[in-house]
Amino acid sequence: MRRLAFIGLVVLLSACAEMSTRNTQLDLTLIQYEKALRWSGIEQVNQYRKEPVHFTSRQLAMFKKIKVTGYDVIQTSYRDDKFKQLQVIQVVEIRYVNEDTQVERKFSEQQIWEWDKEAKRWWLVSPFPRISLR
């Protein structure tokens, strides 16, 4: 009986540790992604995507003229099973300026982040947003 209780305790503690790891990794990933979006190139941001976007040289040149001026999280929710948190949906508002026009624009993006159990990391799986670069 004690052995069964001990096994149950070990299983419960390992489940809690895994959930804590996922939550910690999520927090770190979201912070790093925001910083990469603000201060790094589009190639750096692409590293957070499960399926990286392949940009043309023209698109890359246009993205170099963009400066992110604001990144606000509007809403965060969980999909599937709240306890397992296999997917996180985050709605953000991103403000940016095109260096050529000096006009600030903004758009909302729904980001879907998926937990990869084997890699022990979060991947951005939502499509790349359409951005007006004019």
C-alpha cells in the first residue's frame, strides 16, 4: 500500500515539474520573441516558427526598413486542455514605423504557440501576418 502511494506521489510530482517547465519556457519564449521582433532582424524572429517563412530578398530588404515601436499583449488564452496547456493563443497589437514614410501603423496578430514535448520548447505555428509596408 505504501509503495502504491509512493508511486502515485512520484507521478504527481513529475507532472507538476513538467507543467512548471512548460510555463517557465512559455514566459521566456514570449519575452525573447518580443525582444527579437523589436530589436533583431526578421531572420531572428523566424527562428521561433515551427515552419520558418521563406522570404524573398525584396521582402527582406523591405523588412529592414521597419522599426517596431510597440508590442502590447491584448489577450492570452489556452486551447485544448487548460491543465496541459498544449497550445496558447496570444492576441497582440504591434505598432511599427516604415523608415521611408515615417508613418506609424499598427495591426493585431493572433499568435498560436504550441508546446513541443520532445524538444521541450514552444513553437509559433500561426501564419505570418500580412503587413502593409507602405
